[in-house]
Amino acid sequence: MTASSPRLGSHLSYRADIDGLRCIAVLSVVIFHAAPEWIRGGFIGVDIFFVISGFLISSIIFSNLENDSFSLREFYARRVKRIFPALLVVLVATFAMGWYVLLSDEFAQLGKHLSAGALFISNLALWSEAGYFDAAAEIKPLLHLWSLGIEEQFYIVWPVLLILAWKRAYNVLSLTVLFAVISLALNLRGITRDATATFYSPQTRFWELLCGSLLAWASLHPHAKVVALKSRLSRWLHGVCFRSPSRSNEKALANTLAMMGALLLVYGFFRIHAGLRFPGKWAGVPVLGAALIIMAGPGAWFNRAILSNRVAVWFGAISFPLYLWHWPLLAFTRIMEGELPRWDIRLMAVIMAVALAWLTYRFIERPVRFGNSGRFTVVVLCALMGIIGLLGYITYRQKGFPERLEFLANKVLIDDTTSLDRVFFSDGSCEKILQLDTRGNPVCHTTTNHPEVLVVGDSHAMVLNSAAQLGKVPVNSLLLGMHGCLPLVGYAVHDGTMNKNCAALIDSVWGVLPRFPSIRTVVVATRGPFYFSGHGYGIEGVSNFSISSLDGSAASQVDMFYRGYSLFIKKLLEQGKRVVFVIDPPELGENPRYCFSMRPVSITERSFSSCSHDRSKVMEHQAQYRSLVQKIQEDNPLMDTYDPIALFCDEMRCYGLREGRMLYLDDDHISVRGSELLLGDMRERGFLP
């Protein structure tokens, strides 16, 4: 998110209104991150920046190519001097803060993200971890660098393509349109298949920057017929609104375009939200809005009076360092508090971000960028960025230097609550051992070429199977799982408006069973009331999940959960399989880290959690869910039901910490230790071979 200033090229006139548009973009992102309930679509500010960047950078490249003065070396030198100074400061500060605040696994992840940020591939690194709107995203201090990665990847690819096209006398406008259309098509196609990949992939985002490139071409090459059409439209619009003749041929049209663009942005800020399929078609709202405002020009009233005022221009000038500073500060406040911080803490973090952004702009960015620095400065900046990247890599390889905080927490308990990527994502075992093609399919793990147990479900099934996957419990299992998916027959699961495509999980099950007749037992495990109740347990908050019928028939969420699950179990039993339905273990409802460790740095005074809660609350939360399981059992008498509650609860309370080991990975997933206890108990009681 750099949105380079046109001051970089002397051949471009400075437009204060673009700085003002930058102000709107950065403040919308900051407000969204600090108070998402105020402006739930504020994240589209990044899309506004993409359009601005594409417009300014392409204007420089196009005009320099036509003047035969474009130099890749000079272009990239200016990019380095524009981006590296502020980024280096924020990366160093984030690493230093992480050293004192983060536990070892968190600090190791920060090291990974530090290296990715230094290499401008943050979007690719984050792609494989989780979605931008997932809860885990809120505690990744360098999450926001994904957008900078996409911009820099565009800056690497686009100038080279333009130079090659220019030297071969290709039509640059046609080339721009072609690539924009291809990227847009990939975006619209990908959003229904893999929303996370579409969000982070450069090829599905480049069309936003290329829209800015098309604006740049149009502004540099005004066609006579287009100019005449704009003049007629402007006179017509003026005549519609006023009795007097128009004094300016394009003033009315410019004002109309700017106001239309502003209305589109306002609509996007308050209508678009995390539950929609984004980017997808919804990204067209901020892209078109920003394009119309830029197209209107500096003479439009909105651009002149609103965007070009001193306050807006000032925020626009510091927008890049403000974008860099705000998210690490907000993320660290959340990490130290263990939950969403109080409003005054978040406000102070934003104020600090503004102050640090101004200091960075005034004393670091401007002197380096506009001073009399030469090639040596560029070399030094690149070397420093390389050192930061290496430091991040070493931190990641050293597993976050766990010896830093040995006095604060039990390493065994930290390991119990450390998430393993291989548990939540395919590890290649199915391809290697069973020759299964899992590309684009559910998460797949196996421990043998002769599986006896098939584990099916969502991420709760993944952690249930983790002890078998890691060789801690001798179960010859094959896991098929999809995040946020119920194995319902005849019904779909939605996260907001996004269809989770859970049919792929069902299809995989029907494909695997006849291929591996050794599978005699199917274990079904998914999260419980969260899918149909509309809320989670403890800190989880509101659930955006819902169930819908594939045939369009109306029914309650509870009824669809019951019927879809019952049909799935029935089809498994018809194939002669033993089916074991695992009732979801009690959810912890809090961050398990606060049961045994304290941050060395905190904002408000905190104490250790007892890591236990009333069993009555668990039973109240699961009451309707358990009654549905009972109905499924009545429909399918041959189904076995396994209830693990005795492993986690006594008659009065349920525990997250037992016998010196943590049973939970986070607020709702059990840990590998919890999986060991659960699978071991299932084997002892005859539920598993």
C-alpha cells in the first residue's frame, strides 16, 4: 500500500485531490481495524490505494516511454527510496516489540512474516495460513503487508512487460485491457472456489491496479471523440440542473463523476463486510468509485473542496507510514490484552500511529526520498532490508528463541498450545502413500497405506485426528476434513454469504470408501452448536455460519442440521460401515495461554485464569446440540455415539488444564494432548480398532 506520490516524476502535475483520496483510503482502513463496528467495509481502502498506485505509476511509465526516457534502474531506485525507509523502521520496531511481548511460537511466526515482508511476498506467505478475516489474523502484527506485496509484485512485472511491448511496437492500451480482463476473470472465477487464494493472489488483484493504468492512458491520450462526448454530456448535465448556459464545458460532468465516485465509496464502506465474497464482484465498488474520482480531475467541487483541504492532504502525505504503523500497534494491544482491548486503548494506539507516521514521514521518508542521496543510499537500503529478512529467517529457524521467556511459562504447556500447520492443512501424505490427488480437495492426512478408520469433519476432526497423525496413538487413520464444513447431505453451509462448498467433502468421502475397502469404521466429528445457534462460546462471539437447503425448501437451522447429518450417517451405514459420532468436546471459551503464562509486557493488570468453568454452562450451551445428536441416533440405531465429556469435566466443572498438560489449542480446538486422551479412550472403550 504505497500509492506513490506523483512528485516522483517532474513530468506529472501534483494533484492535491489524490493525496486527499489517499487520506480517505488510509483512514477507512485504520478505523476498520480499530473499530470495525463503525465502518465494517473500511478494508476496501486498500482497493482504493491499488487504483491510485496503478494510475500514478503507469502515468510515469507511459510518459517516460513516450519520451524515450524510461529507465528500469531509475524506476526501481525510486521505488526503493520511496518504500524502504519507512518499512525498515516499522519492521525493526515490530521485531523489537515482538521480542518482549510474544511467546516463542508467536515470535517464530513473526520472524517468518518479517522475512516475507522484506522480500515483498507477505501475501504469498499469509495465503497458506488463514484468511484475512479469521480470528488468528488479528494477532499477526505484519498481516497488513500483504497489500504491499501485491503492489511490489505489480511493480516488478508491469514495467518489464511495458518495455517489451513498447520495443516491439505492440499496442500498449490493448495489452493493458487484455491483462485487466484476464485478472478480473480470474478474480470472479476464483472467489467461488477459494476465497483466501483470491484475496491474496497477485493475479486476481492486478486488475485493480490496471484500472488505474487505463485511467493513466486515457488522461495522457485524450481521444477527440471522447473529448467531444464529454463536452456534450457536461452541457446536458448543466442544462438539467441550471437555467443559465454552462461556462465550462466539463465542469458539470466532472462534478457528477466525483460525486458518483464518492457515493460509491460511502456505499462500499457501509454495505460491504467481511461476510461477503471479497474481492469478487464487490471489489468493483471501491475500484469504480476511486476511478471516477480520479477521472473527475482536480477541478471538480468534491475534489477541490473536500479532498484538497489541508487536513486531507496532510493525512494523504503520511498515509504510507500511517498504514505501516497502525496495524502492528493495534495487533500488539490485542495480544497483550488477550482480547479486544478497551476503546480508549485502541484510540491511544491510533493516536500513536498518527504521531509515529508523521515523525517517520518528516525525519526519515522525506530526507531519504527528496534529499541529495545517490546510488549509495539505494545500496545501503537494500542491504539493510536483506539483513532484516535474514534476521526474520533466523528467528523462524530458531523457533522464536524460546529461551527468552523461559522464566514466564512452562515450555511443555506452550508446546501444547502451539498450532501445527500440518494438522490444519494437507501434509502430502495422502498423495505419497495413497496416491490420492488432493489438489483443491479437502485436507487429507493418512498414517498408512491400509487405513482402517476414516475421520470426517471440519477443523475439530483435524485436531481430533492429530495424535494419530503425529504417531502418538496407534490408529491407522485417513482424515478428510474441510474448514468450517459439516458433512450434510442435501444442504449447504455458508459463512456469511460465502458458500463453503462442503459438497466437496461429501464427494471425497464417497470416492474414498470404495477405493479403500479396509476402512470399516467412519468417525464423524465437527463443531457443535456454533453452526446453527448464531453464537459461539466464551470469547468466540457471533457466528456468521448458516445452513441452506439445496432444493430451496425452507426449514429452521436446527432442522437442517439434523436432517442433513442424519442422511449422511444413513448413507454410510448402508455401505456397511461402522459409524461413530463424536460429540464435540466442551469448548474452553478463553485463550488457554492465560491459564499458565503472563506477557512480560502488558497494558492492564491481568491475573492467571483458573482455566475451568461450570459444567452447567457447557451443558446449557450444548443442550440443543445434544438433543439433535439423540434424534440422529434414533434415526440410525446402528450408529455409535461417543461422548468425551468425562475426559474434560467432573460433576461440577470442566477443565482446560489437567495433570500438568493443556487440553486445548485455543478457545475451541483441543490440543494434541487432548487428542491423545480422546483417541486413547476411544480405543480402550472399543470405538476404534
